[in-house]
Amino acid sequence: MFNRFKKFFFHRQIKHLALFVDGPNLLRKEFGIDLDLIKREAQKFGSIKIGRVYLNQFASDKLVEATTNQGLVPIISTTDVDVVMACDATEVAFNRSIDVVIFATRDSDFLPALIKAKEHGKETIVLLAEEMSAAALKNTADKVVFLKGKKVSEVKEVSN
């Protein structure tokens, strides 16, 4: 009872985040985007409470180690990484302690999970590798951050 009262009257100043990184699609040498940049950009929106990097069975030991060193959890899948990530993100949509859901990806495979998060009152943010990627996510998320190499090229507020 006290917790409900406390939540109602004392809104958190710092938002709690869930960060989902689509490793095979985003962590590629040709994009030059690293986990440090992704994590720094996510932290601009609040405190990461759930941070997961989804990798396939071909991920190098160095990438798994880098993920762990960043304080993120590597999720290694022998099946389609997108399915595992979408299921986890949809589950987080029902987590009352999470305020913001962030997807770091290049494709729109996570649109249903993003929509479910919005339906449950979550703020949604996508971190994209290039402006030409994931049109459906760009047009549905509350905010879009374009990553270019080791920096951010643009942040857009989406009016839905």
C-alpha cells in the first residue's frame, strides 16, 4: 500500500531503461559503432536497469567479453536473434519498473514489440545506424537517435 502511495506522489526523477541491442545487425565493422557509444547514448535518457546485447553463435569471444565489460548481458542465440530479442522486449513492456524501452538496431523487425511497449505507457527510443534504416521504427518511436561511427549524427523527436 505504501509503495503505491509513494509511486503516486513521488514520481522518479531518473527514468529506468531497458536497452536491447541487435548485435548482428548493428555491431559491424562497416558501421564503426561500438557498445560504448550505444551505452552512453542510452544513459542520456535515464539509468539502464536491463541491458542486453543479442548475439548469434558466431559472435567472437572478444565481443562477448566487451559486452560484459560494458555491464551489459550477452544473450547468445543459436536461432534467429531477432525473435529472442523481440520476445524479451515484449515481456519488458509489462514491467512496471521500466519507463523507457530502447532498441539499437537497423531493421524494423521489432515494430510489434515497440508498439506493445507504447501501448503499456513506455517511452520508446530507437538508436539507428543510418537514416535509411528501419522506416517503421523511425515513424513509430517517440525519439530516434542516428549513430554514425563513434558519434551521434542527429536526435529526432517524433510527433505521433
